[in-house]
Amino acid sequence: MSEKLTLIRQGANGEERIEIYGAVQEHKALFGIDADVEEGDLIEKPLPTGKVKRYKITNVTYHNSPGISTHAHHVTASIEPVRTQAQVSRRRVELPGLHPKISDAAGALFADGHYSRAVLAAFQAVEHEVQQKTQLNESGVSLMHKAFNPASPLISVARHTGRNAQDEQEGFRFLFAGAMGGLRNPRAHGVDLPDSEQEALEYLALASALMRRL
């Protein structure tokens, strides 16, 4: 069954996001014969949880030979899941007092007044750091719940011992997951939000605090 997907392609004017319909399966995606898909394109599939799964197209095959009914013509794309890549600005602008990786990711965007994009880049940097440390292919909220699960943490952020350590680990699990659900996701999957300079700076401070616990 086809569903609405987002195709992401790097064009001459930067990133292009195109609405497309297709069916994503475990290792392949199916599209109509007229679909404009190419190797290297990215596909974003919305999940029932509200997050988005991203895949990279590695091979494209057109099934439209004369022996096939025109109703059966389609495109098959081999796909593989991709991890979130931290968006590091080409121009580095240091944000005093913040973690260097947050400055790298968001400093130039913040300095240029792109406040919501700076917030997104900062929390994507946090997400990428967690993925690197855990080697998980998950993203967003589910990544954080797996990484910081107090029962079997892949990343321990507790600085106390005993019951306090368990409470601390649990608390930071929800801080990381909440940052993904409440701050990263709305900016990644919709239009730019009208963050003020002060709001953005406070969000970047939170991203910096989380990054320091890693």
C-alpha cells in the first residue's frame, strides 16, 4: 500500500524536499513507474510514533519491459537505513560557554539569525553523538529510551550511587527523549518555528548541558 513519503535530494540550490508516494519495505521501496528517484536520494517515512525513519536509495530498477502489463510497471529501489548526521556549519562561530560541538553545529546559524535551524542543528548534534556512542540505528525518542534505559543503559550519565543513581539515569533518559520529541522533531518535520533569539539561546544551553553528560 502506497503512503506519502518525503524524497530528499541535494540539488544545485541546496537540499530539495519532494513529496512522493510509495511503499517502504524492509530492504526496498516500491514506486510508480513515473517516480523520479535516483541512487543517493534519501527517503523519509513517517512512523505511527510521530518520528521519521530515513533511508538511502542505493540502487534503482525500472520494471517496464514489453512483456509486463502496463498496470504492473513500477520502480524498485534498494534502500538502507541511515543514521542522523550532525549538521556542522561550514563557518564556525563560537557561542561562549556552550559545548564546542554545539557551537560547531549551531553557532553560525544562530549568528545569522536562523534561530530555529540553529536549535534543530544543536539537537541533531546531540542525537548524532548518542548514535555514535551506542552504534544504534535508532533516532529521536526511541534512541534515547534505549540508550539511557536504567535497567540496561548503553550510556550511563549517573554521577551518584544507589537509588539516587537510578533516579538520575531515569531523569536524564526523559530529558534526552523530551528534547527529541519536543524540540528536535517539530523543527525537523515542519516549517521553521518562530523562535526568538532568547528562546533559541536557552534551547542551545539545554543541548549543551545534555552534550556535556555524554
